Amino acid sequence: MMLQKAQITEHQLNKAQAQVERMAAELEKGRDLSRLIVHVDMDAFYAAVEMRDCPELKDKPMAVGSMSMLSTSNYHARKYGVRAAMPGFIAKKLCPNLVIVPTNFDKYRAVSGEIREIFADYDPHFQPMSLDEAYLDFTDHLEQRQSWPESSRTHNYHANNSASGRTELHQNETLEPKDFSPVLFEDSPSSSPDSEGEAVREMRFRIEQKTMLTASAGIAPNTMLAKVCSDKNKPNGQYRLPPTREAVMDFIQNLPVRKVCGIGKVSEKMLSALGVSSCSDLSQQMGLLSLMFSETAWHHFMQVSLGLGSTYIPRHEERKSMSTERTFKELNTAEKQLTLCRELCEDLAADMKKENLKHPWLPSARQCRLRLYPRN
């Protein structure tokens, strides 16, 4: 890349800069600050579910997964550098006292279903990104709740006598009406300057009361910014970015590029070699980047540098495909590989049956494509 950069002439750079400026002007014309997008991310979801169901794990470094791969870890374990997508045997070297709990996706899906029921009250067309995160458009909901009576903004709150004040419920436990206290969320837009924040806080409150799990949220004019914002006050917090161009550009200026969805470790390293570490650097070096990266890549960088992102959340679009995957250890024989293919086929068939989807044929194990990647 540095050799390529050295060969770029001043004429080429000036021409590219002019093209970049024209594109930036066009993108500015389409800037939409009218929508209120919320990104909700459950805090250490799988680990939090396991700690809820097994309280003795709360004060220990723990992770969910196996010695081959971890799905997530709690915040105690993260202090040691234990992270999701890390092999468990490496995590054990970083944190010898780490407790690894096997995954239980049936349980996680059930809890996710409870959370999504609450999401649907605020945006019936919310877009789940995984079991523990989703995008919601609160714009219509906020307009509707202007005329809501007080009773519609009152929710029951139950607290135990613990220091945390959080509810500790067990399966099949019932609560008497006297155990509940009403909480009124004074968030009518006509009476509160931060109605958006209060509505999201209400949603997070309801999630915690129903599941005993906490969620973090980001509130912004588009999906890209909302996702960044949801990470600002983790865990169990939220961050609201005002819907003005000035606020967006101020927020973007010092934002590290790695914080933006779509810019991973490899892209970060390449950009760093070119002197780009923040979003303001992206803007200043955009002419050069347009000559060094693919059109798709530098267009994305341009959008990021302007704080632009999607304001549209898909509405029940037709599903085009379904897949299944599994992380596994080394498979060095054809028999083991075919056995895995057969199991994946069966898993996929079961998922299709659950979704009431039909297919004219179900592939055999020999007809499946198994893509293997070497360890190095």
C-alpha cells in the first residue's frame, strides 16, 4: 500500500479530491435527521442469563462456550482480556480461574423472545440483528404517545431488599399485588425536553423487570450512529445523540474508526498505515483513500466521515435464505466431515420446519458444501 501511495501524483490526488467533494455535497443533500433510531444491545447476554440462573457465578470470572470457542464473557472475565470468539484454552491461560459454562441456545432464544415482545410495543417492525440486539424506529411511537393517558405510561416495579434493589425471582414464583409499586414515566413530548430518552429508559426498565437482565441503548438519527451510541454507556446505560448536523459532526470528529460497524481489525490496520485513526482523519484523507481502496470501501468511509447511515428499518421483507453453522475442532477424515454435513442438514431441516418453510428437495450429506479453513 505504501508503494502504491508513493506512485500517486499530485494531479491524481487533486482530481480525486474534487470528485470526493462533489460526492460529499450530494450526500449532504440527502441527510435525513427526521427519524429516531434506537439500537438496543443486551449486556453480556449469554453470560447474564447464566448468572441470573446460577447466582453463585455473579462474582466469578465466567464465560459461555467451550474450550474450542467462547460466545461471550462476563465483565469480571473481560478485565483479564477474555472476549467473545476467543478459544477457551487461550482464555484459561489469561484467567486460570475462569468458569466456562456450556451454551444453551434454547434458553437464550426463550429469553430473547420475551425481550422481543417488549420491542414490538415500541416498533412492531423492529429489526433483530441477533438474539441480543436489535434496531427500532421510535419515530411513530413517540408521536402516538403524545395523546396517551397516564395509565399507559405506568408500569409495575418490584424490588427486593438486596443492596442492588433488583428483583430476584425464581421459576414459578408468584408475587402478591402488594409487592408491586407503580412507576410513571413522565415522557410526554409536550412536558419533557428529552421524551426520546425517557421512552427508551422505560423500555429498558421493562426488559429488566421481565427478564432480570440489563440492556444498553443508543439513540441517534440513523442506524450507524445508534450502534456506536449504544456502546457509550455500557453496561446498563444509554446515550442520546441530538438530531442536528452540528451535534452529529462533533460526535464523529474524534470517534476512532474501529468503533464503526464495517471497519474491522484489518481495515483499521490499513487505515492506520495511511495516518487515519479517527473519523476526522477519514474526512481529511478521503481523496487519497478513494485512490487506494475499492469504490465500495471508500464510499463507506465517506458515509462514516459525514455521520451518515441508514434511516430505514426493513419491514417484514421476504426471507431469501436460511443457513446453519457450527464451530468445530479439526476434522481430518472424510467420514467425520460427512457426518458433520449430515448433522448440519438435519439442523437446517429442523429450522425450516419451525419456520414453516418448504423446499423441493433436501440435500444429502454428500450434496452439501462444507467449507473448511486451516488453523493458521
